[in-house]
Amino acid sequence: MPTMPPSDLGSVTKAARLKRGWTQKHLADELNRVSGWDTCTANDVYRWETGRRKPNEWLPHLAAVLELDLRPPLAHAGETMPLTGNIPYGTPVSVEDDSMKRRALFSMSAAALAALSLGRGQRAIEALDLVNQDSPRSIADNLSELIDHYSLAICAAPPDAAYDEIFAVRSYTSEILKGSRQVPRHKDISLAVGWLSCLLGIAACDAGDHAAAHIWCADAERRSQEARHPELAGWAVLTRSMIAFYQGQPRQSVLLASKGREATAMGTAVHVKLAAQEMRAAAMAGDVSHTETARRYATKALARLAPGSRETGAFSITPAEEPPYTATSLLLLGQFQESVSATNRVLQTHYQYEARKRGEQPSGYARALLILGLAHAGSGNLDEAVSAGHAALAGKRPAWPTLALAGKLDRALERDFANAQQAEEYRVRYLEASHRLQLLAPTGE
């Protein structure tokens, strides 16, 4: 069989699939069967075939299932990965060794490993592999460093890029656990896989792939239960509750947040976040009494937050006088001027210029601006609303929750300021951002 240029991967995959008379779901099911991962969906196949995402760790299985010879060059070094149609189903394929590369990677410290930029998942895997060979017991510590790094990077990187790299590292780590339960620090590594699953749930949520997000969150919750580590499950439940919230299902969001809060400990960041999420979901449902009760509880939980809690990243909370999502709750209850004031306080204290310059929480910053825009729209301030909306969409990281709020602002401007030139200009900006996210469903061809 001929060697296939990487640029032809999508069309060749599609042609091989159609030749067998398979749908995209059929191929996804077959890949799950031979890999044992159960995480590939028809949407993944669609994205591979249209070039929106690369198969990465699925390549060996894709080559085996479709009997293809896939030999794409690695972007960072020019080595090749041998992927042939003669590989038995499920056989892991590793990158060819290079003595100079191995000596260089052996010198990498855990801190250097954690500093790897997104988009270099294969290099992270090689480094982990080499460190593991040198000292098997150190892999759990190195994974912890990587998880800390990814929890920061995921807030700034495009969702697809974050998903692809974290998936590659999780797949590698999962393979370590499959061999034997005698792996040193097996429990710690299993828990690390759970944290990686939780991050994948966040990345999938940001990409608008809710089915994948729920699958990864369920895996994180299962591993949390096995390790008796409720905080991990709490973050996964928070992601599920947020998906329901942005989908316009406030009662489901309240139920999830309430259960997550009850299962996590007072004093933890996730406990505060879940209490605050319950508050804003209750506000969306129009339940004023529940909103006030949840707000009082969230305020108490915030006051009892343990010292030293993380203040940046996906698993963090920023200390403040008011619970998170207070401005959103005020907005949803129709208290627009109060929401404007609360949002401005958040922007001034949480998202100062230097923090934004470092790339900290750009999605959170965009969503805060959109809440400000919605509050101004509710107060009848067209120019301020549009200005906040444009600033929110100026970022280079479109994410589904951000676009969901941006859509609400677009509808509010259309409703309250029909035919206004500023509203039309914002709509153009919003549609451009929505196109960048490319939330397209599988075609099922």
C-alpha cells in the first residue's frame, strides 16, 4: 500500500470507511471495540474526515481497522510512526527510538515537563515514558505536574488543541494501568487519569461536544469514587451542571449542583463553586427564595474557604467578598443596575490587565464582559452593551459557554434595539465567532 501524505488523511479515511459501507458511528464503535477506550464518537470521525481535528492516539487503531498504511511525520522532530494495515487490532504502536533524543529527554525535570506548551502531546508522552523507565515511582508526581499545567493552559488554549493533547497523555497513562495493578502507586496514577478525564470534560464542554463531556465526567466521577476522593467528582459534576445551565435547563443544573455540594467538603474551592452554581441556576429558574438561600450558603462557604486554595486555573476560585456568579444571578432576576455594579467589581478585581496579559482565565473574562453587556442591555444602555459584547468576542479562544452568552446578548439587542446599526454590527461579530467554533454535527454519511 502507498504511503499517505498527512494532508490526505481525512479523505482517505472517509473513502476507506465508505468502501466498507460503514457509517461514521459504525467506525467509531469499531474503534472503541478494538481500543477498549469507549470514548470515540461519530462526531470525532466527522471531525477527522473534514480536517477539523487529527486522530492522534487513534491512528494505530484507525490504521488497523481500515487496513491502511498511515505514516505521518511527527511535527516536532521529523521521525515517523510506523502504522500499517498488518497490525493486529488493539496493538499499541510506539515512536521509533533515537539515542540522542532519549539522552536529551532523560535530562528533563518534572518542572520542565510541566512547562511544555499545548500542541506537543507526543513529546510529553515520550518524556513521561523515559522518566517512567528511569524511575517508575516518579510517574505519579510527573503526572501531577502535568495536570497542574493543563489546568492553567486549558483556560487559554483553543478547546480542540487542549482536548487533543490531554487525550494523548491520558491514553498513555491509561495504558500503564491496563498492564497490572502492581504498577507502583497504582491508586495515585488512577486518580491522575480521573483528573485528566475531568479536564477532557471541560475541553469537550468548551468545544460544544456535550456527549463527550458527559462521558469524560462520568469517568472522572467513577475514579473519584474508587479513590474515595470526592473533590474530583465535585469538579466533574460542576461541569455537568454548567452544561445544563447553558443549555437552558436550570432545574437540572440546580439538582446536579446541589448533589455535588452535598458530596464535597466545606472549605474546598469546588464546594463554593457548586453552591454558587446552585444559586445562579435557581435564579435562571426564577426561584427567588432558593436563590437567596443558596446565596447565603455560598457566602458562608466562601468565608470558610481553606487558606492556600488555588486562585488560577480550571480547579480554582478567586477570593472575593461576593460568591462567584453573583452578577449573573442578579441579571437573571432582572436586577440590571445591581448586576452592572457587581460585574464591574469582578472585572476590576479578578481580571486586571496584567492577569489578562498573562492569559489567565480569558474565557471567564469574556463571559464576565457578556454578563455586563446583558445587564446594560436590560438597563437600556445600547452603546455600553455593544461595547462589552465586542470586547468579549475580541479574544482568540471561542468557547461554547461564551458563545451561548454571546447569542443571548444578540437576541436581547434584536428584541430591545431593533434595526439599530450597533446591534447589526455586533451580530456580524457574533456570527464570525460562532463560525470559528465550528459546532457542526456529524453528517452520518
